[in-house]
Amino acid sequence: MKRALFLLSLAFILAAVAHAETGVKKKRALPHEYGRVILNNSSEKAGLAPVVFDHWLHRAKYTCRLCHVDVGFAMKAGTTGIKASDNFNGYYCGACHNGKTIADGNTVFKACAKTPGNEEKNRCQRCHSLGRNVKPQYDFQAYTGKFPKERFGNGIDWEKAERDKLIQPSNYLEGVSFKRQPLTAQKDFALNPKLEGMPDIIFSHKKHTVWNGCELCHPEIFVGVKKGATRYTMIDLFDGKYCGACHITVAFPMLDCQRCHSKQVQ
Amino acid sequence: MKNRRTFAFLLAVAIVIFSGGRWMENPVHAGLDPVFAQEDWKNEFEDVCSKTQDAMTLGSAELNDLIARCDKLKPLIERLDETQKKVYLKRLGMCRDLYVFVKESKEKK
């Protein structure tokens, strides 16, 4: 009886551990996976693997504003409604992936084809690669080896990488972007957290507008006009609202509390 | 009399040629179209939406003018092909919404 009870308890514990391994707990993305977006509105319907888009390489070369304002990509995966014909006609991915644009001294491959033959199918797999053993052209470790490191996300301090001129993201695409005057930066300001003793958040407009401009955040992400009128909660942020629109997906994740809660407590 | 008829006929032909036949394609809108040729809407779009960087320095009158110009552009963009319509409506929406946002923020200060 005691032995049966022991074996039953052991079986229960093992089952609980096995469930914990494969349950609902989210696995933290590896550095090269952080910022990965899977696009599958119509890929599988067309007989292709879903598209795997890694933000890390593109953000090293282009500002967020260029893609999400000028080119027109939506901020939420799957909501842009990209079709192969859009890419083929020079829009969305096809704005750069047109077989003509030069990046890093190389010609950027053309996205999509009207009637893909065997040669084009190999090119299709460069993007339609989920579940396929496709070796990317750029290796994350090799590309970011000399970049300054940080704890979370891609493990790269992208802001410092730009300050140190290791990356110089372009904010202009010929035929797509407008020639603009340099942005007059707004002042930094402090946000007081609800939790007493928690350091104030110092929000830097300058840091954000360098990569985002104004229209990326206002009013789609930050609707409130008057400072203090909108109450931000960490639950909202971790749900992908406000700061969480970027800071759980592509920009440094909110696990790194001190990056925002940076004003010293008096 | 005959000369007058001939003159009137030639005048009508000249009007048709110089209007590009647009009144025949869309008689309802021919006389009401804004003065935008095929690619002029792009120049107007660029002129309107290139000012987003300066939005905070613009006055209410200028912002109102930009918003009105965005509203005028919208029906033109809606007549484009599916892809262009999708791309440019989104871009126009973003720049218009920013101007409205900045205008409201100035009014509520």
C-alpha cells in the first residue's frame, strides 16, 4: 500500500514537471530570435512556408520610421495585408527587395516573382523559411560581434552602437521617403510610477524621435494629448500597449527595468 | 451662318482634345475634379506630409490647412489601384492624424 502510494506520488510529480516543461510558460527568445516576426496571412495558402522576418538585421540598417511610416508596414504582425503582388510591384518588402537597391555593397535580392520557376523558388525560401533548414546570408553572431552588449532582448545596446557609429540606420529611401527638415527634439520629462519607492521614468523624446519621428507614436500608440491624462500601467505595457508596442517585441524589453526607471530615488 | 457652325464645331473639338476626354470618361465628376493631374496628387501628398517634422512649430491655421489638404487628397488616393491605395491611404492617415493630434495638444495647453 505504501509502495503503491509512493509510486502514485512519483508519477504525479513527474507528470507535473513534464507539463511545466511544455505548458503555457513562454520561453525567452534567444538573442538572434528576439524581434522575429512570422507572417502567414497567405503564405501557406499559396503553398509556401510562412515568412520569417528578423528585425535585428533591418534595424541595424534602417530606422523604424522608414519602414513603419514611409514604406507603410503596420506595427502589429499580420495586419499590413502584404501580398506577393505588392512586393513584386515595388511596395512593402519590394521597396528595397527589388533586385536593384544596394545595401552594404550588395544588390538586395528581389522579393516575389509573378510565376516562380525553380530558380525563383530558391529565392522564395530566403524569406518563406519557417520550418525549413535555410542558412541566412547574415550570421547574427558574426554581424553583431563587435557591438556593445546589454542584458536582454538581442543582447545588443543598439543605442550605443549608433552613438559609437558601429551602425548608421538610414532614414531615407529614394522614391519612397520625402526630404525632411531635421526634427526639433522635444524635452525629456519624468513620469511618476504608482509604486512608491520605484524610481521615476525619464522619458527621452530625443532618443525616440531619432528612430521613430513623430507620426509612428502619435496618435496611434500614444493617444493622450495632455501630459498626465493617460494612466499607463505595467499590465497594459506587457499587454503590448503604449511602450509595450515596441519594448516587448523589438526594442529592449521591459525586463530591463533600470533602462526606464532611471531617476535616482531621493 | 455656316462659318459660325464650323467655328462652334471646331471649338467643341478643341475643348474635348484639351480636356483629355475626361468629361466622356466620367461626366459626373469632370467639372468637379480638383485640379490634379495623374501624378500631381503625389506632389501634393509630398508637400503636405513632408511637414510632419515641423508639426510642433506650426500654428493652428497652418495645421487646419494641412488637415484640409489631407481630406482633399483622400478621394484621389481612393481611386488608385489596390496596392497604391493601401499604402498611400495609410501614410496619409498617419500624417493627418499627427496634425490633428498636434492641433489638439496646442488647444488643450
